[in-house]
Amino acid sequence: MEFKSEEIDLLRKVEELTSKLNQIFSEKGKHVFIRYPMTFALLIVFGVVMVTEGLKQLILEISFLKGNPFTMLLAGLLVLLITGTLYKKLNK
């Protein structure tokens, strides 16, 4: 399949147009964050709290973790140990 020069030029123009649009919208997006930092900070805090509370409720649904905080502590430390070891190995 061969492309005609008009088709290639049209594709190039579309790519240039989308690049310019991305540049315009990224600049406007920065202004929104600068103009409303407290709103975005509150939204971020709300999102983080919702995720952590959701995870907490999911963990409490696991029967052997529900009444054993020591088991939860050990499981958490084990996860941190494993992820730290993986991070060190992948970073090299």
C-alpha cells in the first residue's frame, strides 16, 4: 500500500494540529492548578482518604486479619520488605 504525497501531507498537518492543541491545553491546565491550589489539594486529600479507607475495609473483610493486629503488622512489614528488595534489585 503506497501513500500519495497529499495523504502524507494531510497526516502531517493533523499531527501538527494535535500537537498545538496539546500544547495549548497543557498551558491552560497549569493555570487552573495555580489559580485553585486549595481546591485541588482538598480533592487529592479526599481521594487518598477514600482509597486508604477502602483498603482498610477490604483488609478487615479477611477473617484471619480482622481480629489479629499483630498479623496485619507482620503482613505489612513483609510487603514492605519484599517491595524494598525488589526496588533495590531493579534499580541496579
